[in-house]
Amino acid sequence: MAGAIYLLCALTALLCAWLLLKAYCRSRYKLLLWGGLCFIGLTLNNALVFADKLLVPHFDLLIVRLLVAFASVLVFLYGLIWDSE
């Protein structure tokens, strides 16, 4: 059951990224781009959670997961702070 929830979280983040990037292509509003890039990273983070917990439980991917999540949030913060319109 946990595997299904991990995959649903990854798919939800991917859907959010796709919708944000699609809206960015239409409107060219930069905040949508930064949000979409953040959600791409969060999708990768959720995929790593799935891999860490179910596919390779003997390897600890915690540091990699945290770095990916941190980088994703940093991308969004950059867009919020320095790329305002």
C-alpha cells in the first residue's frame, strides 16, 4: 500500500509541474516557470522516496532526497525573490 501512495505522490507532483509549465508557455509569467521547475524537482524527490523505501531498501538515499528537495525549493525561492516582475 505504501508503494501506491509514493507513486501517487510522484504522479501528483508531475501533474502539477506539467500544468504549471503549460500555463507558463501560454502566459510567459515567470513565476509559473519557477513553480513548474520546483515541482519537477519534487517529482524527482518523490520518485527517490519510492526507490529508497521499496526498490533499494538496503541503500540509504536520504541525503540525495534531501538535496533534491532543497535544490527544488531554492529554485522556487530564486524565482520569488530575484525574478519578480
